[in-house]
Amino acid sequence: MAKHLLSLHDINKLPTDGYIIFPISMSRITNAQSAEQCYKTIQFLETKMSLPGVDGVFLYTNGLYYNNDEPALKVRKKTNQQMMDHKNSLLKLVNKNKKYVPQSMHFIPWDYVVLNAPDFPDFLARLKKTFTIDVVFASLVREDLKERKETEANIAFLFEEIAINHIIRQRLVDFPKTLVKQDKFRLFVYPGEYMKSDLYQWKMKLLPQKQTKENNNNPFYASQYNLDKKIIYNFDELMKEV
């Protein structure tokens, strides 16, 4: 995959009537994505909002961690406690400062999307099949593993993540609504880079695309905001040859 120069930029203003999606990594839930850091992120994003009307979805990736070799009961106990501690700590900060609407913050486990998105099994099957026949996709999946070993469990972890990301961006699953009325946008906010295999699946249309550059009313239909670098990535604008 050849890289080209692209002028990346921050978001000046966020629209109203939509969702900020915070994928919470269980390995970062006590550091880079702790309740305190999430509250600071909310404060930062507020400076980009001109009108109220945004709900936050804290999507806990707990379900992904069953894709490993640890006993299921041990994983369940650990991740359940992490999620409850994180949610309670964040709501404590919200209620203490009395600035934001607690009901506009939705705390959702990974399996909520799995159970409420009819396309999930099909998308997962497509990715698994593509991995066996597309050498470029397979190499990018392996690259996205980073320091993790190339095991069936770790690869399944990435397939689920790609499928869920696509489902949410494409608005193929509904979320609870408080301030949101018409669900006009969904923006992923994460302290890190996008996955190269996720970009590749978008470029090559490995998964069906309902919301596209030509046919959508969601400005972030194929985007991710890098909280660390304060830049927005749009997959259609990224100047990469795939």
C-alpha cells in the first residue's frame, strides 16, 4: 500500500443531531480511556458544538476479549467490573459538575451491536472468506495485529471490529436517543489511528455500502477522529493506493 501526502485537519465545528461514538478498549480503560480522560474528551468536543443535540455512545469492546485463550468466566468477571467501574466513575463526574445531560450518555456493550444488527453474521463471513483469497487484505490484517500473535482468536478479534465499525458508520444498527432526533451523523472518536484493513475493506467495497460519498447525509459516513493528533480521517479522502 503506497502512501501519498494528504493535508489532514481538525474538525472546526460538529453538526447537531447525531452521535459521538467512543469505542472503549478494555486494555486502555484505566489509562488513555479512563473515565477522567473521557470526561476531558467530552469537554474538548463541547468547544466544537454550537448547538445541543448530541448523544454519546460509550461502546465497550468487552465482547472482543472472548477471542483469546483465557477462561471465559475469568474474562467475563474482569470486563464486567471494568465496565461498571468506568460507567459509574464517568457518571459521577457528570453529576458532580452538572453541565451535561447524563441521560444523553449511553453505555453499550459490544454484544448489543452483534444482537441488534442483522447484517453482522454476513459481514463477518465475508471478511473471513476475503482473508483466505485476498493477499493484500490478509497482509493488512496481520499488520493491524501489531504486537499481538497471529492466532485464530486475534484475527477473529479484528474481523469483528471491522464489521462492527462498518455497521455503525452505515447506520445499520439503532442506538438509544435522548437529545438525538433524526440521527444525522455518527462520528468515531478514538485516541489512535484507523485500521489499515478497515480502510482497505472500504476502498475495495468488501462490505456493502449504503452510505457513500454520493449518497448520504452523514458527513462522517466513512470517518474516524484521531483524538491524540486532533485530526479527522475520511476514508474517501485518504490518498492511498490500495
